[in-house]
Amino acid sequence: MTPEKLISQYRCHYPALRQASAGAFLATPAVRRTMEDRLAMARKPLETGDIDRPALPFFLDLEITTGCQLQCSYCARTFLGIEPEHMPIKRLRQILDQAPDVIAINLVGLGEPLLHPQIGTIITTMKKRNIRTALVTNGMTLNPAKTAILLKSGIDAVTFSLDHVDPKRFHHDRAKANLDRILDNIRHFTEEVKRSGRNEITCNIFSALQPQTIPLLGELAVFARSVNIAAIVISDLNFVNNRPLSIRETDNRDKLTEELLAQMRKAASMGVVFLDPHILDSAAMAIDWPSFIISKPDQVLSQHATVQHRCLAPLRTLAVRVDGTVNYCNCTPQSNAGNLTLQTLREIWWNRGYRDFRKELYSNSPPKPCQGCPRL
């Protein structure tokens, strides 16, 4: 899709958005071409049917800690009983040495990255290697000191994991959370980004949806606009354990479709867009976001796919756990493709287990965990 068509699409569905956003997008075609070349490398095996030995990964989902102060009811950390552990800097460097082709890293996993006592050193280490660095945070620990560390170390993007801002519902979904503190921390962070002139930092919100929280999206968009965040990534719940809570399993599809459309219109009236979760795989969110705009409720509410047609994760993204274990993707935390502290990246990326997983994923019968994944 050409930039002109992307802009046309986004203008059609979200006329309230500022023209400056379109201008910023069109002003960076060189960056887009670079990323499209990279993404084409990942798509090529699908086009040729040769998925045994894809090019080495250039995205890295890295879990630097399994510690978290919350107990979210739908998080795999909660129902798998994960114990807290921090990744040592020595192990981090060992992993980075194994993956010289990586151009973007997202600090994400079954833990809160800001709880790592050396978060500043971790980000600085990546930036010294010219790696675009992002992280996902629940915001509880994003105090002024942590904000200063992130800005000083050179963070490129921050995703706030915030499903809604309803006080009554919030503590039901996120045990041990303090909503007021989280919102204050996000406000302070976005204010400091503006004050420091670091306007290149991409900020967005990620909302994991449930049938009961769809009516709350509009108020989340109100908060997003108040802190100058123009994009909310929305996604159905992943993980097999959450299937009964999934919005795609509900019997009230017509009602949810009507409700989601109303919330989309409310968000659009304030200049806030809802984005597909595939945007989190982008190395340049500020450039790529028009490709991921959700313009119809069916993009979120359609039945779970049984045939893979969009997920490129096992062809381009390496998901690494805190101990160096590699998962087939970050939605399969119990899988084990190998360990980067014991094996080379090539041995893992092209081993029989990974090859069999790719073959099954791109067949007419994907693995069971993948069939319920919003990214399928």
C-alpha cells in the first residue's frame, strides 16, 4: 500500500486527526522503505514456501525480569506461577552478541521491566549497539526517578499496558494496582517527554479487551488525549487459559459490534485511533501506524482464525526469556526452542523444533495456542 493510500484510509475513518500526523508520515519515506525491505525478507519464505531456514531474526522480544508487583487475572505469570528473577547484564550482553542482525528490541514478557534494578544500563547497552529500544510497562513504578532514567538512557518507545480507567473494574482485573498512581505516572512521563524535547519518543497505550471492558474504551481515549497519546492498541486476550474470557467467544457479538463502533467513533472525535496489535512488531511505530488502523469492529470481533494468514513472528522475531530460553513466540511461554546461553542463534533458529512449529503454523491446522491468538 502506498503512503498516499494509507493517508487516504486514515483520513476517511478518522477525520478528526491533525493534518500534521499525515505530514510527518509522508516526510519519512526513506525510513518506511528501509522497514519494508526488512519486512519483505520475513514475508519471502511464505511466498516461496521455504520456511525451513528463514533469515536470522531482526526483532527481539526480551524478558529482562519476571518480577511484577501486580497479579493480573489474565496474565500468564499469574496462572503459571512464575517466580521473580532479573536478567544479569552479563547474560544480556551474551544474548545481544548472539544476535548481531537485531535492529529493534521490545522489553516485554512475564514481568515489569522497570523493576529491573539496572534498567538504565540495559537500555544504554542496546542504544550503544544502535538498536531501537522500546518497553511495555504497567506504569506502577514509572515514578519521576524512573522517568529520568528512561529519558537519559535513550528509550525510543514506551507502551503503557492500561486496559481502561474505570476505578470499580480496575482492581478486579489488576490486583494490587493503584490506578491513581499509574495515571499520575503516565501524566508525568508524557509531560517530561514534551519538556525535554524528546518528541521522537513514541508513546501508546495497550488495552487487552474483555466483553465487559469494551464500553470503557471511550473514557480510556479521553485519558489518552489528555496526555497527548493519539493511539491505543486494542487486542483480544491471548493464551489458551483465557479462551473463556475472549471477546471472540461471546454470544453477544451483535451487541459488542455496536458498542465497539460507538467507542471507535468517540475516540475518533478526539483524534485517537485504535490500532491492531501487530503494530507492536514494528521497529518504527511512529512511521508504520497508519498500516495498523482498526477501521471496522470485525477486525477485533471476528471469530478466531483456523488458518494462519498474518503472523510473521517465527520468521522475524526472537522471543527470549529471562534465563535465555527461546520461546517460539511470546504467546507460547511454556515452549522451549533452546537457550541462547547454551546454543548459538543459528542452532536454535533453524533447529527441528522451530522448523516443525513454523510448518504447523503455516499449515491448515495451526498449533492450538495459535488458533486462539489475536495475531493469527
